[in-house]
Amino acid sequence: MEKKNMDWANIGFAYQKTDKRFVSNYKNGAWDEGVLTEDDTVTISECACVLQYAQTCFEGLKAYTTEKGQTVIFRPDLNAARMKDTCERLEMPVYPVEKFVEAVVQTVKANMAYVPPFGSGATLYIRPFMFGSNAVIGVKPADEYQFRVFTTPVGPYFKGGAKPITIRVCDYDRAAPRGTGHIKAGLNYAMSLYPIMDAHRNGFDENMYLDAATRTKVEETGGANFIFITKDNKLVTPKSDSILPSITRRSLVYVAENYLDMEVEHREVYFDELKDFAECGLCGTAAVISPVGKVNDHGREICFPSGMEDMGPVTKKLYDTLTGIQMGRIEAPEGWIKVIE
Ligand code: PLP
Ligand code: COI
């Protein structure tokens, strides 16, 4: 398969149309078989539930070219399961887990020329999503839905790649207790647009959201979970019912315990503890692991000892092991890697 001629090392995290996408429609209580199409547009009623009441959700995962030249995807079954949970919370019909994985595989296969080569620093981002497509004017769920999967080649989510970023404590809340923070609903991202632009306008790369009820505990950012490393090399990850259960974070916990022999604590993390950690990072499909150098709390800076030049040593070990597994340099746990034949 001839790859597209692209400047893979400099593509950034931006949408680029690729050749084919998967589309399946839900009508009269059932999903159709779905097709691959070249049509990247969607035509729906002006009164579609997604347009009026934001009934939409999505997932994100990546395809990688391994050292041996295979194309692989990472834990797609977990994305399928998370989308199921999201759909149930949003009164949307579940797209069956096995069919989800098959749709992702088919879409990647149809866009192989866009899977960045091994060592290029880029990957193929895969975006499955669903929306309520028929007209509803009273507040109620749609009766008809569309499930789509498209792909787009991407580079690092944060400019500068592995350079530590600066984040600020956000005065806005991301998710309410008993709200929708734990699912991947489009509405969670709509509400984050003002805070993220405001953070950028003030010179910060991202927002650190605190728990809405007490504003004493660390939750997550708009698009990634936190990891912290203690001075005695433990991995600490915030626990909360209102953060997205990151697949990257769950994978890192396994890697820390089983590959790096580290102790892991998944627990509530108080903002006051931040000053005691040695390293901090953001983890997610898009972010991979982006190191955080400092947190700005209304002018007061909390600087991690790992500094602003490089990823901290323990974060680097986690990063190298996880990406080693994804790129086929390190043997993966059973079931983590799906090879696209
Ligand atoms: N938290 C939020 C709010 C996200 O949007 C994402 C991205 O998917 C994550 C965390 C990381 O999750 P994952 O590792 O499954 O990509
Ligand atoms: C992902 O990491 O896949 C996400 O969905 C995060 C998004 C903010 C790009």
C-alpha cells in the first residue's frame, strides 16, 4: 500500500479529509448494515435533535504502524463499551460492540494510505460518533440516528509534543456530581469551549477542572485525565464519578503495575496535595502523555520538580512503555492490540 505523500512530522492535530468513512442509520428501531462512502457531508432536518438539543456523542482511538510494518488499533473494544455507556445515558440506541469494532476496522482498511508510517511521530486518529438525526421540537430523544466513523492523520495534540505545558486552575466547572462528566457526550465539550479559549487568551495551554461540589479535588482537563508521580515513584490517578474513564489512564495503571513494578493509587486527589508531587501529566488518546510543568492557581504557581524542559523520568518510562506496546516494540497484554489484516 502506497502511503500518501505528506509531511507527517508536521501535520499537527487537525482534521484532514480521508477517502472513506463508515455510515450506518438507525430507523424503526434497528440499525442498517452500514456502508463505506466517499461522502463526507451530512444532510439532516433543521430541527434534528442533535442540532436543537445536542443529542450527540463520540469516541476517539488511533491506528498505528508498528516497527514490523503492521497496522494496528489499540483496545477498540473499550471504546465500543464506553460508547455503549454513553448512549444509554443519552437515550440513544447502542451500536453493538462487535459491529463498532468491525466498522472501525473497515474504515481504517479503506484509508490505509493515510496511516502514518512507523517513526513519523504521527498516527491515524479514528473518530466514531453518533447523533439524533430526525426532527424533534419537544424535548425528547430522536427516533432516528446516524453512526459514523471517520479517520484523520494527526500529530501531537499540544504544540511542542513532549515539552511540558502550563495549565491553570479553571473557575468554571466541567461536570456536575451525578451529571454527564463520566460519558463522552458532545455537550461536555461544548461547555468547555469558552474556558479553553479563555485559558489560551491568558497564556495557558489547558484548564485543570476541580470537583464542582467542593472545588477541593482535582478532576481532569477538557480532553484528558491526570496522572501524578509521587516523590517515591508511585503513580496516583484521580478517582471521581464525574471524570471520563480514560482508556489511556486505565492502560497506564496496568503498565505501571505489571511492566514497571510500580505502586498505583487510584483515589481522590486534593488540590492541596499538588505541591508534593514530583511529576504530572495529562493522558488520553489525543494527548498520549503530555507532561505538565506547572499549574497556575490564580497567579500562584505550583512548579513540579521535573521542570519545564523535559518529561519527568517516571512519566517518560510510562510513555515509552505504553507507546512501545502500541507501536509493537514491547509485547502487549492479551487482547490490547487488534491487527488490521
Ligand atoms: N477525559 C476527557 C474529557 C476526554 O475527552 C478524553 C479523550 O478521550 C480523555 C479523558 C482520555 O480518554 P482516552 O484515554 O480514552 O482517550
Ligand atoms: C481523545 O483523546 O480522543 C479525545 O477525544 C480528546 C479530544 C479533546 C480530542
